Amino acid sequence: MSTRFPWDDSYLLGYAPMDETHREFVDALDALLACEDADLAARLEAFERHAEAHFAEENRWMQGTDFPPAQCHIDEHAAVMKSVSWVLDAVTRGDMAEGRRLATALADWFPGHAFHLDSALAHWMVKRAYGGKPVVLRRSAAGR
Ligand SMILES: [Fe+2]
Ligand SMILES: [Fe+2]
């Protein structure tokens, strides 16, 4: 029996490029949870490709903007990629149970990661995008 992982609007964090990537994450993971054993390796490979791009993009945002708490977020991405690569190897050798366990673990992991780590980065990126405004407003309020 496989559970599914439908999109939920509570995953929206307000930074559009990240929200779009997170929709792709949910789709890739849902497809992994829903698939037959015969497709498990291919779905997991597709998930791995998604996760690689997804995490690399967030890491670039963090490193490119001197995001202060970047390291634990980057480390968590790396830990997930390590598990995915290890489990993909096991699935390729025929150990479907490892693949199923990982898919369930990823579904448990994502909401907390998005809520605690991605949300801080999303707010940081939004604030940067509109970064000049509060200063300008303060200056004009002070009559300069
Ligand atoms: Fe993310
Ligand atoms: Fe992340």
C-alpha cells in the first residue's frame, strides 16, 4: 500500500521561483510513492535529478546572497542526496523495500524542511528583492 503526497497550499512560501520548484518536488515524490515496483528505479532516478537541481538552486541562492544560516540548510540537502544515491543503488539491485521506505521518509521530511529552513530562505530572498524600499521610506519619513 502506498500513500500519496498531494500538493497542499500550506507549502507556499511566497517566493515564486521556490514555490514552483516545490510543486515539482511534490509531483516527483507523489509519482515515486504511486508507482509500481517495475518503475521504482526510474521514478527514483527522476526524483534524484529533481532534487539535485532543487537543492543546487537553493544552495546557490544562499551562497550568492550571504544568507546567514546557510550551512545547516546546505548540510541537510547533502544528507538527503546521500540517502537518495545510496537507496537508488539498493533499488537497482532489487531492494524495493528500501525505495519504499525512503519515499515515505521523504514525505515525512519535506513539510518540516520547507517550514523551518526553506521558509527562512524564501523570506530572505523576498526581502532582498524589495530590499531598497524600507530604507527609502524611512529616509523620506525623516524628511531627507
Ligand atoms: Fe526546497
Ligand atoms: Fe531546502
